[in-house]
Amino acid sequence: MRERLLAAEKTTSIEWRGDHLCLLDQRQLPLQVVWQRFDSAASVAQAIRAMVVRGAPAIGISAAYGVVLGLRERLNRGGDWRAALDEDFAILAGSRPTAVNLAWALGQMRERLARLKPGEDALAALEAQAVAIHQSDREANLAMAQFGVELIRKFNSAEQSFLTHCNTGALATGGFGTALGVIRAAHLDGLVERVYADETRPWLQGARLTAWELANESVPVVLNADAAAAHLMKTRSISWVVVGADRITANGDVANKIGTYQLAVLAMHHGVRFMVVAPSSSFDMAMETGDDIPLEERPAIELLELAGQRVAADVPVFNPVFDVTPADLIDAIVTEKGVVERPTADKLARLMSRSRLH
Ligand code: MRU
């Protein structure tokens, strides 16, 4: 399976070029494929805030490279580079609040910094750390894809239909995806009849990104309005809702793209299984429950306008872009360390204490 998955890996969205970072500008997809170049930590933080790059693992990886760019800049300027680099860490950490992968990746970079030996080349060490974060996410995607397919097969080894939300593919990660990685692998394994992609209002990650990624790989994909989900579950045979995560707390609550919670409620009502796929970098074991997760709210304009055209009446707007799905609505959480069915705090603590199985 690993070789088949690697051979199917086509899209990338993050490219490190040694002295600068290139990001595929996700705001312009699917109409244009445009890469942007970044040379500073501040510009990477701005790219994360503006959603040039988005998706929890991709945000973390980009921030790690942002630290390398920050260090290069600080070293060139001379003076107390450690104090100056702290400012870059702070700007990057503040770029988006919900995905814990950002804090996790910055924590890894800080830890590497703290371990520098006297005379060691700081730039080379931090660059190697960022590349390792990127590479380990790719490996995690491969492991999760295999675990996810095993889980699907455990219940049904025939072709079946899936519903997914937001974008969790190559555009959102360092590899070919979390939830979408499982779906891709299931397709290669002959388990996919159809993938329904929620359009994912208001930013349209499903319509613009997931539909594009799946269509590029000839995975049978059908786009539906978010509001069609209940009707879809009632009238079409859907085996699994498969989604990613921006943060999973110690008790198994999951923050993910707005609309995920209602899908979990609907899935429970209709007897559809609900799978969350996320690497251990998306876990926040220090946070007990999802009640404490900071949930980003984005500007009103995302609802008031469509493609730059005003479409809404002039009223106040509520635009939270993440919600929290309680653990008891989740059938399985798939990670690179293994799978937890019917997640509880104890099961997750045991899983997270394991080293990676691959
Ligand atoms: O606002 P976004 O596009 O960054 O939100 C992305 C999601 O909610 C994804 O489902 C999540 O980050 C998992 S990506 C592998």
C-alpha cells in the first residue's frame, strides 16, 4: 500500500527551497495555480493569516520554515539574534488560533534551539528540524491512510460512499492528506464508490480545494451544499463521514471546520459512522476538554461577499470558522500511532504514550 500511495502523491503545496519558502496560493485555486515566494517570518505569518496556506498540519509546517527564515534574517542583521527571534516566534504563534499544530511545530523549533551546542550552526540545525517536521507529517499521512483503510474494511469491504468536509488533502498537509488521505487510499484499494464533498461555507474549501484535488486524481467526487448533508444521509447510502481535526483535547473532543459538529449529530441520527483522522501533532493533551479551545472568528466580509461581490443585506455577522464535536459523537479517531474507537480520555492517553507504530 505504501508504494502505491507514494506513487499516487501528486500535489504539493509547500516547497522549501533552501533560502526561501514557496507556498501554493490556495486563495486562487481552482482557477489559477500560483506559487508565492516568502523570505521572512512576518510574511509567512501573514500568509497563514490570509489563508494562502491553510489546514492544520500545513500551517504548522509553514510556521517552522518561517522560523528558519526569521533566523536567517536575524543572523544577517547581527546583534542579539535570540531575543529578536522571539519576536518571530510570537508573530507566527499569533497568526491563527485554533490549529494546535502551529504551537506544536513552534514548540519543536524552540526545543531544537534550546538544544544547540556551543559553536553549532544554528541555521543548519533549525532548517533540519523544519524539514524533519515536514517529512514526519508526510510519513504520518501514509500511516493514517493505511490504518483508515483497515478500519473501513473491518466494517465493509465493498465499494461505498463517503462524505467529507473542508479540505484535508495535499493542500492541507505535508503529504497527501489526513481524512482525504484515507479516502484516497480507500479509492486505490477499490473501496470508494463516490465521495460527497461539502462545499464548506463560507470559504469554500470543499468546493474549491477538495473537489479539485479529487477530480485531479479521478476519484469520483460529487459536490453538495453543506445544508444538503441531512438529506444526503437520509436518501443516499453513506458509510462514513470522514473529517480532519485542528485540535483534539485529552477527552477526545475535536475542533474542526465549522459544520463538522452538525455532521456528527446528523451521522449519529442516521447511523452513519463518523471518523476523525489527525496526526498526533493535532492533539492537545494538556487541554482537558473542547470547551477551552480558542475558536477563530473571521471577518464579516467572508459572509457578506461572494467572489468580491456584495450578496448579503447590511446586518451584523457571526462567522466562527471552527466548532467542537464532542467525543461521544465520534466512532473512531485515526492517528499515525493507531486507531481509537469510541474515544475516551484513557484510551487516548494510552495511544499518545505509544511511539509511532511504523
Ligand atoms: O480554515 P482552514 O481551511 O485552515 O481549516 C481547515 C480544517 O478545518 C481542516 O479540516 C483541518 O485543518 C484538518 S487539515 C488536515
